[in-house]
Amino acid sequence: MSGGSGIKACALCGRAFFGTSEDMACGDCEGRYRRLRDQVREYLWHQPGQVASIDQISADLGVPMKIMRELMKDPRFKGKEID
């Protein structure tokens, strides 16, 4: 495990779960979270060198803003050009 472990809130359902600093979703939501994260990553892959707003990504992919804000907290998106 990387980073510290502790109690976290699931990015999708809000339930508490035990996870590392990289874990963003509880066991029940992990599959859905990975699919959403992969959708955003694929979207950004096809936008090289451009800054994408979370409003635009949300509208284009149909992902609710609440979930987009949580996705942007994911350490895997650090350093990406997202406004």
C-alpha cells in the first residue's frame, strides 16, 4: 500500500470505508468509479495540450458535477491540465 491508510468517504456514495490515500471509492462503488475515471482519462487523452474545464467534461460525458469534483481529487489526475 502506498500512502497512509485510514477512514475515508466514498467519492460516489459517501459511505465511510478504510482505504489508502489513493483509494477514492468503497468496495461497492470501486468498479463504477474506475469506469468513470477511465472515461475522463480517455476524454483527456483525446484533448492533448488543451485545458478542459470540469464543466465541459461533465457536459460532454454526462457525469454529474458532484462526481466530477470528486474525480478531480484523485491523485492520478494531479498535474493534468484541468481547470
